[in-house]
Amino acid sequence: MSEFIDAVAAHAFMRNALMAGLLASVAGGLIGTYVVSRRITLIAGSLAHSVLAGMGAAYYLRVVNDLPWLHPLYGAIVAALAAAIIVSMVRIYGSEREDTIISALWAIGMAIGILFIFRTPGYKTDLMTYLFGNIVMADTQALRLLVGLDALILVVVIMFYKQLLAVCFDEEFARLRGVRIGFFYTLLLCLTALTIVTLIYVVGIVLVIALLTLPVAVAARFSTRLWEIMVLASALSALCTSLGLALSYEADLPAGATTVLLAGAVYVLVTVATPVSRAARKRR
């Protein structure tokens, strides 16, 4: 651990990586709580994989047209928001089954991204890291983007906390109270899309759902209030990303996979320990 601390103090890219993990944890804890409560994990998975289309397109335009300012995460935001709106509109107005459009977006987004990557000249080492995560690639531009996304998500959650809570737990009651269900459901999916973009830097597209849901599942074991779960999940996610980065540095392992395994180990430990603890109390 001392080597990791020395590396953070000595190298800017390690400080950027640590900060990226902490920033992503804030959004992950807040919106992951809604995702788990509303049971839209499958939709979140579809949004996560559809972002590859936007990232591939942005990377292609950046290389071919020499646009250094066009960060792949900008394309990810556009693709994720577009996919979120499509899913929401199909659920509200369409006759197509929701699971069908989710699967279609999942596959089509990945296919479009792969085609753009294939057509981009040169070696695509940058874009490949987004599939499996490479937090040490986080630069100043990415950190600014993560700060902006965190601020936006935090403001929206504070402003519409009660409405989003109603949409997650009692949609029919919310409708009777005059809450615009369609609008807030779409808003929730858009927030989920933006959160996924923040987490891609930490664990990549393939593992993003694990970091979005596992800390929330653990936090829900210790509280039933939504805002408390959000705080606990954000704290646990920050702990996992920081420790995951430290362990991966010490053992020379991929940071994203190490972080997810750490979060998974905590989830398994808490899941097993909770009923054992309850049984021990009953015996007393």
C-alpha cells in the first residue's frame, strides 16, 4: 500500500485515476439506488453497451477529421441519452415489447461501435480500454467532464427526489397525485445513461453494471431509507474504487476487474453474514 501512496504523490496520472474513481462513485451511488429500486438493471445494461456506438463515432471523427477536442466520452453521452429516450418512448407510446427494444439497442449499439472502430485508421488502443476499463487513462479533460456530470446528476436528484422516489416505488399512486410518470421515467433513464458514462472510465462497458448495482445491494442491507442507501452506496463505491486501484497497482492487475471483484466480495460477505448474524441473535 505504501508504494501506491508514493505513486499517487509522485504521478499526476495516478491522482487523476483516484479522483476519477471518487467522482464516478458519487453518480453511481445516487443513480444506482434508483436503478436497483426500479428494477431496471437490464435497461441499464442495454444503455451501457449502446454507448460504444457513440464512442466509436466520436473516435472516428476525431482521428479522420483531426478534431483533438472531440473526446470519445462526448459521443458516449449522446449515444446513451439517445438510447435512453428510445427505450422510454417505446415503453410509454410504442406497441413493441420493451425487452425486444432493449436487446436490439444492446446489439445494434455494439455493432455500430465495432464498425466505426474497424474503419478508424491506426491502432485503437484508447478505445479498447473503454471496453474493460483503464482508470489510469483519465486525463484532465475527462475529470472536468466527470465533475460536470456529477454536478448535473446531484442537482437533478435533489430537485426531483420525491418524484423519482414515487416513480420507483408506486407508479400508480404517483399518477393519481399528478406526477408526470412519463417525464420522470425518461428523466431517470437519462440520469442512468449519464451515470454509466461516468463509470465507464473506472470499470469499462463490460463491467459497468456490477459497479452500478453491487454497492447499492450492500447498502440496502443496512438501511431502508432511499437517501441513506444513496450515501452508503456512494461511500462503499468510493472505497472499492480506491482500494481496487491500490491493489491493482501493487499486484499489477487490471484496475476495473479488481474493483468489481472487491465489490463482489463485499456483497457476498454481507449476503452470507447477514442471515448468520440474525440466526445467532435468535438463538440468544
